[in-house]
Amino acid sequence: MSEPSKAAVLFSEPLAPRRSRLQESWRLLKENRLACVGLIIFVLFFCIAIGGRILTSGTKPVFDPALVRLQEKLRPPFSEPNLETLLPEEIPALHVYVCGTDDLGRDVFARMLQGAWVSLTVGFVAVGIAVMIGIFMGGIAGYFGQHYPFIDTLIMRFVDIMLCFPSFFLILTVVALLPASMYNIMIIIGLTSWMGTTRFVRAEFLSLREQDFVTAARALGLNHARIIFRHMIPNAVAPVLVSATIGIASAILTEAGLSFLGFGVPPPHATWGNILSSGKDFIFDAPWLTFIPGFSILIVVLAFNLFGEGLRDILNPKLRERY
């Protein structure tokens, strides 16, 4: 008998199982070490923020960020409280000041826990508002711009006008005119940061509306809303995820800047920005009041940016084609 041909041997061998899209994305993420570090820090920050919300809220919180202990002011990190001078309800839960105390004797660790929840809430809600507006405006401009060019022109010129204003100073002006509130901060940041998402979604819609599946949907008589929300938005969401991830970092940084200047979330809520602001007057006597919130902001913002860059690589179809 003759030997089997190479083609027969090749086709007789079992093929490697095809990876799902989720498995392929996870493999690409593991190859990007910086993105993995960003993801780990993001998950850790999320857990700390949720835990901080639970431990610092209620009538008798485990960690009270507003409890004043004047006799314990400006204590360094990992110092033990003087139990003889404190009332039973003033004794810290850990019996040690992990991050020290501020000029009013408040536990900085408890205030950092509360500030983590505020930063997480502001970041996600503000970006959620911006993404919803961006998808709506970008989808209308990209889908209807072919038949109604004035709609595309009107929306994009409005985007250009919004981009001409320095966003931080625009936020600062609006915040100065409105009552101080965490909700106002979230809404204002969201209403002034949707322009980038609008451009991304519009560009994706301009490409998708010429695809065969959109043409087939139109031929079947589907209405515009079904075509947009059922068929086009799921295929245009990739760049939006990258923009949203990096936008959360920008929102956290903006809130910290506003709180540092005294226009952010009002007391008694503690934020990383107002902890940093109150610590600047004691930078030589109590440097931990500046370094702890400053490095926390740096690490969290850097983690979101690294994870966003990793998402951009994962969602890049050219990178997938190499494997």
C-alpha cells in the first residue's frame, strides 16, 4: 500500500478547538502586563470603595470619618491612640491610626474609605451620563447624516463649539453658580464630557451603515430605532468602552481638582480632593495628609488609563488577525 499523502495526514489530524471571543480577549489581556496591573488595581479600588461605603455609613459606623478628636490631631500613620484621653465611642475600630489623623483629629483612613466611594460614584455616574448622551448624539449624526446632512452638520458643529471651551473652567463656572452637591458635580461632569464619545460613535455609524447587514435590515422593513439599537449600537460599542474607561479616570481627577479648590462635594462628605486640600497647610508638619490622597489619586487614575489602553489593544481587529 502506498503511503498516505501529506494532505490526507493533515486533514486526518484533529483541529485545535476554536477560541471564543471572550477567551481570545482574556488571552490578549494576559499578554499585556500593564493592562493586567490596571485591572487588578481597578478591582481592588472597587472593592475598597464598596467596603468603605458599608463601613462608614449608618448611625454607628465602624469607621467614623466625621468624628473629631482634638486631643489626637496630627498623629502620624500607624500611631496608637491615647486611650486614657478618649471616650469609649471615640476609640478607633482598629485601635491604631493606619493613615494618621488630620488637624481636627479625624481618622484619615476612615476619610479615605469614604472618599473612595465618592470618587467611584462620581466617576461611574458622570461617565454613564456622558456615554448615553454621546451614543444618542453620535448615532443620530452618523445614521441620519446621509439623508439629512443638516442634522450631521448641526450636531458636529455643536460638538466643535463645546470642545472650544476649556472643560475644567466651564465646569468650575457652572459649579460656582449652582448649590454645592455631589449630584450636581456628577451631572455637570457628565454634561461636559460627552463630545469624544459622540465622535467615536458617529465614526462607527458612518462605517456600519454601509454594511450588508444594515442594508438587509432596511430591505426587511425594520424601523430606524430597531436598526440603530438592535444592530448598529452593539457593533459600535467597542471604542465607547475604551473611551468610558479612560473617562472614569478623567472624572475622578476632575472631582478631586474641584474639591481641592473648594468647589466640589461639600462637607461633611470626605473626598480625596478635600483631604488633599486640608493637608496642604500642614505639608511640613504632617506630610501624610498630602502624600496619602495624592498617591491614591495617582495610582487609581493611572490604573484606569492602563486598563483603557489594554482594552484598546484587545478590541483592535488588526491585533487579532496576527494570531
